[in-house]
Amino acid sequence: MAGKGTVLAAALALSACASLETTPPVSGAAAVDAARLDQQRAAIDERLALTRRVHDLAWPLFSANADLCGEKAGPTLGLVLADARGLSNAISGLRRRDAEFAGYDDKPRVIAAPAGSPAAKAGLTPGDVVVSVGEDADPDEASLKEVGRGLDDAMKRHKDGQAETIAIAVERDGVRREFRIAPEKTCRYPIRLGSTPVINASTNGSSITIHAGIARALSDKELQFVIAHELGHSIMRHPGKATRASVFSGRLFVGIGAGLVGTVGDIGLSLIGRAPEVPLATRGAALAVSPFGTDFEREADYWGVYLVARAGGDVEGLESAFDVLATLRPTSTWAQVVHPPTPDRRVAVRLAAEEVREKRARGAELLPEGYEPPEADAR
């Protein structure tokens, strides 16, 4: 009993040490709910603004370079839709019920209609709720899935020559409005805003992801160049080439093994306070795509300059994107793994811009040196 009493006394003493010594104000449930609503709405509004910005910058690139995208080019409207579930998936940490609490629902809403796109030229605007697609569509409100099917069917009829325009009805401020939209040919690589704050962008060859971190860090001009870089990867089929080369050379399995070993090494070095600036796991995994990974990045930078130029953009100063990246991640100036160091990329992009300006001056076609369109695309 004495032992138990000693333990109880010790527990009480420890709990006394954990008690507050001051009296903070107590928040009421209503005030907390109001603050949560404000913050979640602000998060959604900021993410939607970034999404619209990315699509606005991507549209001219995808439109002007459609002839370079081969089978990945086709008629599009430039319409980006989402419902509450889509918003929660797009914003890291946001639950569907949070999106609904902030005023969003399962209605398919326009979240982006890029400037210059058929949707924007027809008059659709962010916030419109799409209620029907097609001539014989049910006039009742439709789900996002139903609208998606309607758009697919309407686009198929357009490609088959059965219809020049697509009928879309929306609800805006409680009023039903009807539009007829003529699709335009563009590169059809879906582009999405990643939910993470990382300074990165990527493509798998079928779609392009621009992470929120890099979208926030760069100016419009720099961000458009990053999008063009990823489009260059896609046009040149780098992801597929890298995968095939990695598998057939056996580097994929070497990279997986080295990455796992590197992870163990990183943990051990972290425990003794000697974590490397470039993780061993990253260096190990990079063996899967080394050495062609850096070559593909150089080629994508080169293509990025040309794709911006073909879209009518100013190529002067595009290299400043690498100044921003180097400031945010100083190791990128000397210790890159898959990408060339940022100083190399900065100089190469400046030289590519000079090449473009020289071609513009003499009226030459704006295509990267050595590029020959595939026979199927050239006919």
C-alpha cells in the first residue's frame, strides 16, 4: 500500500507541474466556427486563384503548339469543372465536409475558363454551375460525372463532323443561361495544380502537374516557362523514353535498391547530426534515370523557350526562373541529381533565347535545331 501511495503522490505532483499558471481567454464554439469558415474559404479561394492562373498561362502554349503534340492534340473547350469532392481532393488537408461547410456542393462548377479559350470567348465564367450539355440533355441539374459524360459525347459528335458547336446551359445568379461553344484544337495534356507546397513541377507524359509551391514562387512569365518546360518533356516523350531505358538497362532495379539503402543511410546520418544536403536516398533513386535524366531536362528547357516563343511570348529573361529556384534551394547551384545545376540551365536558356531572337529577326520557323516532325505529323 505504501508503494501505491508513493506512486499516486508522484503522479499528482507531476500533474501539478503540468497545470497552467495563467488564465488564457476561452474561445466560444461560434467564434471558432466563424474563424474556421473564414480560413477554409480563404484557402479555397487562394487555390482556385492559383488554378485559374496556371490554366490562363497554359492555354496559349497548348493552343499555339497544337501541331507539335501529334495524337495528343484535339478539340477542346478550355473548361475546367469541379464539385465539393474535387475541391477537397485538390487542396491538401481539406475534407469534403469542409468544402461543403465553406459553401461548395456537388454541383459541377466552372473553376477556370482560360482567357482566349472557347469557353471564355463564349462567355462562361468561374462560378457558373453547368446544368446540362448537349441538345437533348435533361434540363435538370446534373452531377459532375453526368456533365463529363455529356461533354465526351458532344466532343465525339463534333470530331465526327455531326456538330460544329456544343450546347451548354449554366446557372448564374439563379438565372439559366445557354451557350453554344465551338471547340478549338489544342494540346490535350490535362494540367492540374498539385496540392503540396514543394518547389516542383512534373509530367508523366499524359498529364502535367504544377505544384502550389512553385506556382506561388514564380512570376507569370517564369511560371509559363516552367509549364512550357513540362510540355516540352511531353512532346518529346521523355517520360516513356526514360522508363524504357531504365527498365531495359536494369537501372530501374539498381535505383530502387540504392534508394532503399540510401534511406537507411539517411536515417543513420540524421541520428548523429550529419544529414547530407542531398539525401542519399535521392541520389540512389536517381540511378534509375541517370545519365539520360539530365539530358532530357536540358532538352526540355530548350523546348520550353521555343514553345513560349511560338505562343507569342517574350523570351527575354526566362532564365530568371532559375535565379528564384537557386535562392529557394541553394544546393541546386551545385548539387543536382536528375537536373543540371541551375547556373548551367540559366546560361543554356539565355543562349536558346538568343537563338530564337535571331530566327525571329530573319523570319525563320521557330523550331528547335535538329527537330524533325514525325512522318505521321508531317503529312
